Amino acid sequence: NNDASVVYSGSSWQHLRDRNLGEYGNAVHATTADGDSFTIAFEGTDIKIISSLGADRGVVDFHIDGKLHKSLDMAAGSSPRTVVFEATGLPNGRHELKAVKRGGALMALDAYQVSELINDSDPRVVYLSTYDDKATDRNATPKGFITYAPGMWDSNRDITGSQKLGAWFTIDFEGTGVIMRGTGVGAYDFFLNGELVERVDMTASGLHHAIGIDIAGLKPGRHQLKGVMVGGPQVHVDTFSVYGSKEMDWTRRELAGMGCTGDDLHATGTLANLIQLEFEGSDLDVLAPVSNKLGTVHYLINGKVAKIGTQYGGVPSRSKVLFSCSDYAPLTPGKNTLRMHLNRGEEMRLDAVRIYKRPVKP
């Protein structure tokens, strides 16, 4: 309520602090004069106003972009901190909310929340298909093949590894990106087309079938990924995937009655297929329905695994939040990238993504 994006107009506004009533930041702005107002400029599709209900409240007129949206009686109910007003489904872009006190003893603003709901069919959501191969298969394919340094061992034609510093592998591939997976031991220096990309400590994940590096968005064509062991006690290579063309092995389904945005979703049953969304915001939710046919999904933020979660549910349910970025990987200001991979199971689905927006200047 004390953010610079909120403009207070009128004669009796007060900033009430340290009341210990469960208010956001332990403070609210409040006014007792009819006609006083607050205005919030925002960018997004949805806005929530958080305040309180009680007998000393009164009628508030809420305007969106200069037009009366709703009049609410804040005396109807009793709650110290709740969503008292919500506008959803606005055209994405810049808007202005204005709240005007019309009666009662008090009008207060505790906080507000702005978000943008991005449907699965929005062109900003990119669906990519991959070619997946086991690391023990050295046969050349149209999409890619793997080569190992002499002396690297093969364990039951499942994983390939080494305990020797300097041991290396190369993946020659044709596509727009590549994913290398291993187990949670050892460290690699990764090179793309001869240039160092980054050093990755696989031990940090502690996971089997963990993503070592995920590179996407390359120009279509032939490329080479090289990994060199720089830390032990050993390294393992499990599988690799090559990003191919858009939309292959993806289906759009109409699904009424499941709470999906636009009554549709996108789905894939191909392991390692990818969803990618570049966005700006302070938090992110991924929404999808669950069912007994869905699998395990890797959620990555800016190329790092934030969560390995399941979309499985014994009883099918309506679309709901399956991943919240702030629970696992707090965002930094600026552009960020979400990626989702189907890792195990029959299918991965996406209904929508909700981006929580930062304040804008009035």
C-alpha cells in the first residue's frame, strides 16, 4: 500500500503502521472522508485488491480505465485481510484502477496483486519436440550421435562413465539445441562448438537422470556439445536429447468442464519434449489438470532445475497450480525463461501460465 505505484487523493488519508493485525508489511493506508480515492496503474490481465471487511466499512466504487466496474459494500462481512475486489480477463496491457469511498466510516488499502494469465495457445508459449537417445548408443542417427574418450566404461548398457579427470564426451547433433542428462556425481566443463559455456557441478542436484546442461534457441544446423570431467569422484552420462522442429508430437485438445483457460490445453507423450516461455515478472504459476495418465515433469528456471514434480493424480481433477516459481527459485528482476520437460510417464499437459507482475510507474 506504500508503493509509489499507488496515488492517494483526498484530505484524510493516513498511513497506519505496526497494528499487528496480519496486514501486509504490518501497515495500511486508510481514509474516513467520502470522495477520497486511490489510483493504481498496472500492466496485466488481472488485479486483486486486498483489504479488510467490517461493520465500520462502507460502499466503494471500483473503476477500471475510467469506467465503473463494480460497487461493493465493505461492511458485508468480517475479515482482517482478504481479497475484496478482483478484475480478471482484461486485455493484456496497461490499465488504471481507481477506488472511491462512497460511505461508511473507513476505506483502507492493504495491498494489491497484478498478474497476467497466459493461455496455452498464446504464441509466446513455444512447444518444441526432441529426439531422445541413450548415451550408450554410439550409432550415428540423422539427429545426432555421441563419442567418448578412450577408457570410459559402459555399465550394463545403461550409463557411461569415468573416474579420470579430463575424460570427455562429444555429442554431434543437428537441430536447435541439446540436453545432456547424467547422475548427481562429478563436475563438467561444457563447450558448445568449441566455446566454453559453463562449469556444472552435477553433485549439486543429487538426482538420477538429472539435467547436466540444457541449451536451446540455436540456429538450425549442425552443432557439437563437449563435456570434460573437471571434478569427481566420477561422472556419468545417461541420455541426450536434441531439439527439433516446433509443434511436432504436440496436440491441442478442447477440454470443457475441467476449469481450463479457454477450455483447451496442449499435451505431449514424447519424453523430453519441451515447453518454453520467456517472461518478465516477480513470480510464476503453472496450471494444468491432473490425471492417472500423466507423468513426471522437470521445471527449469533460466536453465536450472527448480523442481521435479508430478502431474499424476489417481482421481482426475480440474486445472490447478502444479508449480510456483517462488517456492523453489525466487526470480531476479528482468527477463526469465521457464522450460518444462516430460521426464517420465505417459503425458505432460499445460493449461496456462500466470505471471505475477511488478509495479509500474503512475
